[in-house]
Amino acid sequence: MARKLKLIITEDILHNLGNYYVQILKQNLIEHNKIASGELINSISYYIIKSKSGYKLFIRYPDYLANVDRGTKAKTIWPKKEIIKKWIKDKGLNIKESEQDKAAFLISRKIYRKGIKATNVIRDANADFDLDLIKDKVFKNVKSHSQVEWLFFIKKCTFVKIF
């Protein structure tokens, strides 16, 4: 007679999932060389809410990650000079202090005229967050689990990604 494994949904399991998704998203940003000051990558986190109906896992990151992820079309955004000057400094670009206003203007104008190329870091993180592939990462201490049990677990949890 086959024994069925009873899965108990714990916050530990959701913490494993949250950590794993954040790790994937940060790695995608690194692979696309989207690290300047480190503010973006360091602001990505997750949190869990427990309610009567179950658990919800939320991924939190700044609004401007959407521009990094999806890019921007031409003539839709003109970045502020201060933001570009900070980016120049964070990137360590060798531009004289007296030339930074001009450089910031030129960079902003190029972004406005041509847009920003999409990186798809969120889409790629979602694809890498294939629940079938992470079973072993989430259930480290569970020796045996079937597809039916895994789907039962998924139906009992709600995963919410905030964009």
C-alpha cells in the first residue's frame, strides 16, 4: 500500500520560495549589468502575509524596475538631470565635474529619442521560477513527493508578484 505524504505549509517553505525568487531576480540584474549604485538590487525583497485563507508571498521592488525590465519606447521618458548625474557617479564614469551637466543632458536626450532596451529580467525570473524545477530547493527535508502533492501545495498558497 502506497503511503501518502502530507504536506504542511509553513512559513519556512514560503521563506525558501521568497529567497529563491529574489535570488533569481538579483542574478538576472547582475547578468544584464544593471548595477550602478546597488540601490535597485539591494531594495528587492519579499514578505509573507498569513490570513484565514492561507498564505500570500509578495515580492517587493521599486517602481523603476519596470523600466529596466520592459524598457521604454522612444519619446516617452526624459530622465531628470539629477538622476543621470547620480548614475554617472555611481557607474564611475570619468567625466569632469564641469562637464557632468552637459553629459547628463546628452544621455537624457538619447534615452528620450531612442528609449531604453528591455532586459526582461522579471519575465526571465518568472520563467526560472518554474515551480516544478524548485521542488527540491523548497522541500529540502522532504524525501518523497508526487506531482499531485506538489499541485495540492500550490493550490493552497497564493504567489503574488508586485510589479
